[in-house]
Amino acid sequence: MEHTPPCILITGANGGLGLGIARYFLTRDESCHVYLGVRSNRDQADALIAEFPGRASAVTLDVTDDAAWQQAIATIDADGRKVSVLVNNAGHHDDHLLATMPQDSWHSVIDSNLNAAFLGSQAVLRGMMGERFGRIINIASLSALLAPLGQTNYAAAKAGMVAMTQSLAKEVARMGITVNCVCPGYVETNALSDMDPEKAKAIKKSIPMRRFARPEEVASAVFFLANREASYITGAPLKIDGGIF
């Protein structure tokens, strides 16, 4: 990581993947401080904070609200830290066929995924420019590259995130800031726990590695992209899918 103690902000940090990424940073770099951005329910985030006292904190953050972003950054600044790594992980999907998709489903998915990444990136960029260092890592999805039936809203949001990543990477490349995204396929989190066992079996059969990803396998890629050793990688969409595509 960078020479001064890194400050990591991870959104959607009360879910399986966000917690996995946070834990990976905390266990691999003892100098970093991790802020877990959570909107409301923070039970799991608080448990991780208790496990790493003094090295992790929670910030209340509705990623779709610009004022909430400004308050979160102000809170971190008041702690005497500057965000050096932003992981835009928050988001959700609400699948429907487009012909019958409620408009609220379209707008809410675009808002929580794509608009949230825009607001977050804009909120941290000024500080990163001042430090001449920064890492923005967007958690997209394999759906951005291989759009499935019934996910026009989610696929559009994540594909937009990939394009935003590539365009922003060009804008800030000379300022010591890199912008990358990872595109995970199926990941073993609570989001998949309710999946019908027969459906899960069929999906695994379609994956060349015959299994879902573990959260730490995605987290390790995020951690690498956050390091100085990855300073010549920017604008890259990295798929983590077990060979699906």
C-alpha cells in the first residue's frame, strides 16, 4: 500500500462481499484503517469492527444521496484521515423482463449501482488529487459483459460502471490516481443462500471451474488493484468468473 497509512472506504459493507473485502484489507495490511459504509443495518459491520479494534470504523452512508457522501467524507476528514482507496461495492438487483419491469425497479437499480459510483468517485476525487494518489475500484459484475435475460436494468447499470471506469481512468491518469473495476460472476454470499439447490447445481455445471467464487477471491483482486504495485493498471475491467466468459 502507499507509504502513509492507507484509508479505505468500502460501500455496501454490511453484505457478504463488502465484509469480505474489508476483512481482506484488515488482515493483509496492518497499517490501514477501513471505513465501512453502511446505510442502516450494521450488525455484521459492527462485529468486524469489534474484531479489529482501532482499525475499522463505520460511517452511515446512503450511496444514492450526495449529501450523505459529503457527510461521510467530512467525518473521515475529522478523524484526521483522507480516503486513499474507494471501493464502490454497494448496489442491488431487482430482476424483471423489460416489458413488465416497474419503472421504480429500473430507476432504483441504476441509482444504487451506477449513480452511486458516480457520487462516490466525485466525493473522493478532490482529496485524491490533492494527495496525488488514489485508487478507485468499482465492483461491477459479469452481467456487464455477458448480460443475462431479465436483467436489463442491472446489466445496463454495471455496463455503465465499466464505461465510467474507463473514461474516468483517462481523466485522472496523470494525477497518480487509478480507476479499475472487477466483474465477479457468482460469489458465495448470503445473496445466494436462498437459491434453489437444483438451480445452483445447474449453474455450477455451466462454470468451467464447477463452483462459485469465494468472497476472498474477489477481495484479493481488489486488494492488489489498491496497491502501489498496480500503479500501471488503470481502466481495466477484470472478470472473476471461473472461466464462464
